[in-house]
Amino acid sequence: MAKMKEYANCVALLADLVGSRLGDRTRSHAAVLDAIEVTNAAVPALDPLRVTVGDELQGIYGSLGEAFRAGWSLRAALLDVADLRFGLGGGEVRVVDAERGIQDGSAWYLAREAIAWVEGLSDDPGYRSVRTAVRDERPMATPAADALVRLVEAAAAGLRPGTRRSLQGLLDGLDNATVAQREGISPSANSQRVNSNGLRVLADAVAALGELP
């Protein structure tokens, strides 16, 4: 009998579309597939992102930082098209049936608990910006990560789409002129976006979360 494959001290990412039954499902599904491809190319994974039952996405990562970066990449790629909520669970994953993609383990239980918590807050005005929760039982877990992720999300939620793209330009390491050209604005206008919205500080925080163990 073949030995069951296991991932110890990993982070499971579970995502679903917010309001997925509204709007153009064909367009949003195609965009999600494109975003998955971009994210899988950009963020290393133990088990790459894929669409599972219904509108859910899942992937397994070697660190919380990688799982956070994957979620951020997906949301950036889907800006103005679709929104996602995420549950990140730190623990273990056992591959029960590799052929059918059936997995088990504490990381998935915790990811499911996390995304259910996010969904439960969807009608609370005070938590309208919340899209991600972290439940991490690994020895290397960062206890403050759950709150810090929400703090970054709250800061990003107040930005207009163009400003979000300028933020992403910083995260991608692009210079001011390149971002401005991509946005169809002058370099001075992009600099004003960056400075008036504190984008460098926010980019530093996003980058720091992306390095968590």
C-alpha cells in the first residue's frame, strides 16, 4: 500500500467568490482562471491553486507569507472583476486521494473555520473590509498575523482602483515612470497618489506579511 502523502507545518488557503451568484458568471470564472495562472506562476506552492467544488479555490503553501501573497495576488488580478474572501489555516495536510484531489488534516479544518468567520462578518458595517482570517496552530505561528492582515485590508479597502494599481506597482518593484505610463497619468500625478495615500508605508506592511513563516 502506498504511503499517504503529508504536508507538515503548512498553510492551507481556501477562497470563495463574494457574491459569486450575481453578475456575469462566465466572465468572472474566466477571470478567476487567469488570476490562478498568474498567481501560480508568481508564488511557490506545495500544491498549486485550483478551482474545486462550486466557486471555491484551494492551494497549499509552505509558509503563511506565501499563502498571504497568493491571496493578495488573486485579489489584485481580479480588481474590478470579482472579489474573494479567504481562510488561511496553519497545520498539517494529508492527501487522501491524489487522483481525485481529496485532502484532509488540521490545516483544512482551520482554513474552513477562518473563512466561515469572515463570511459571518459580512453584514457587520464595522468589518465591511474584512476578506481574510488566519487560524494557525503551527509551532512557528505569528499570533498577531490575523489582526495585521485585517489592518492591511482595511487600509487597502479605502483606496480607489487606480490607487490600488499604483500600490501594486510599488509591490512589483516598478519605477514611478513605468507605473504612471501604465496608468495613463503623469509621473507627478502618480507620485502624488503614492505620497497622499501613504502607499509606501502600506507596501512595506504588505511585503512584511508576505515574509511571515
